[in-house]
Amino acid sequence: MRKISFADADSLRTILGDRGENLVVLEEKAGVKVNVRGSEVMLHGDDFQVDLVADLLRELDALVRDGYSLYPTDIDFAYRIKAADSRADVKSIFLDKVCIRHKGSRKRPITPKSIGQKRYIDAIRKHDVVFGIGPAGTGKTYLAMAMAIAALTSKEVDRIILVRPAVEAGERLGFLPGDLMEKVNPYLRPLYDALHDMLSFDKVSVLLDKGVIEVAPLAFMRGRTLNDSFVILDEAQNSSAEQMKMFLTRLGFGSKAVVTGDITQIDLPSDRESGLVRVQDILKGVEGIAFCYLSQVDVVRHPLVQKIIVAYARAEAGE
């Protein structure tokens, strides 16, 4: 048993939740029994887990006293951070504001929620070309988009260019109504969704009309030179090796590129090699380029998404 005393009873109540919902999450995750008496907390369970939860509660207390609004999901994320690395600083991760949403939004600022996400954000800050590779729900594209908007807002770049391959369209493009842009637009919709989550609808419309933000299929990048731009290539596992080379060589002066993808979800024909797979061997060790690998530990969607990813990984491994 270990006892922790809190100087601020209000801070403790915030950590535990209005109805103790945060406490339930923590007990389920850590397998530790938590008893509360006034401003004291008693922890019962495995020594390692008790020490981990004690450290976590202290860090959450510091977060709350700094004005951080704690949600039940934050308890889950914070525990996963400490479980992955007991020396990790939860406070520094949660307070690393990547992007402030528009005034009309009731959502909180965008911050990393895992060690992998924090490393990814830091890599984008430090390097001009970054590859974010990992499963769905790890925030690869979302955080890259947030970094792009932050760079545009601070005038580090003049425009944002969002790119996606449309390999699923294939031969079916000719059967769809409209011009080429209208045909590939459905494949670009996830990028628009992320934009509208961070900027107001009117702001996005104005920036798109002015060309400050451009959303385009990968094929449209050929022959261009992109200066003073923040360029994101999403779903890069569906680019060919030739397309990947073409995209990377578009980068001009004052620009930054982030390439995201999931190499377990390749939709290319079996006889075509994924550019995202191939580029890892070609550019490994090149100065100025960073490869960030995220895993199911970094999933920040519905809790079931993490379990689904693990289950599929086991099935594919024949377990």
C-alpha cells in the first residue's frame, strides 16, 4: 500500500472526475485499487504498478494546477504513456500545443497524446522531410495537418499543399460523372475533413479559393516545384516507387514535406511495389530526413480500434 497526499483537494477531485469516472478508468488500466479519503489517496496492488500510478497522479496534479482540462480519455492516454516509459513526462507531452482550433470551436487545442506522437511532432519541427508510418488512428495525417496550419499561421510557409494518390479509382474513373477533379475528389475528402476540424468552414473556403491551401491528387504534382510550402502526402503506401521519387523531388526552397502511410494497407496491384516501402531503404540515414514509426500504442481513436489493430496483426502473423 502507498499513500499520497494532495495539497489541493479541488485538483484531486478534478483528477478523479465528477463522479469518479476517471478513477474507474485508472483502476481498470493499471489493475490497482484506489481508495480516497479527503485529500489522500491510498494505492493497493503490484509494487511496480503502484509506483507508476503514484507518479502519474503527481503529473496529472501538476497538469490540472496549470489549468489543463482533464478528460477521461486523457487518463487512458496518460497511463499508456507511463506504461510505455515510466520516465516519460506526461505534462510536457500534453502541454505541447501543436495547433489552436478556430474561435468557434469548443474543442481543445491539438496536442500529442503518446510518446510516439510527441517524437513525430518534434521530428517535423526539426527536419524538412519526415515519414510518418503506422496504423490507422495514430494521428499521422491529423498531426501533420495541425503542424501545417501552425506553420501557415506563423508565416513560416506561404501555402499548404495536401496530396493523396487515388489508386482505388483506377479504370473506374471513366465511368464517374464530371471532370477529372470531380472524379478524384472523393479520395481527397479525408483531407478536407481534417481541415474543417481545425479551421472554420468560411476560413477554409477562403484559403482554398485563394490557393493558399491546395488539395490535389498525386498525379497533379508532376513537373511542379513547391517553394515556401508545407506539403503533405497522405496514404503514401498507395504511391508507386516512381511516384514517390517524383513527389519528393518537387520540394523547393523554404518547404517542408511530411509523408504518411500505413504499409499494412497497400491497395496497389500485387505486381507494383509501394513507394513508401521502397523509400525506407533508399533514404535510410540521409541527413535532414526522419522516419517515425507509430504503433497500436499510439492509437488515439475509439479504444476498440487499438484492439482491432492488435487482433488483425496476430491473425496476419498466423497466431
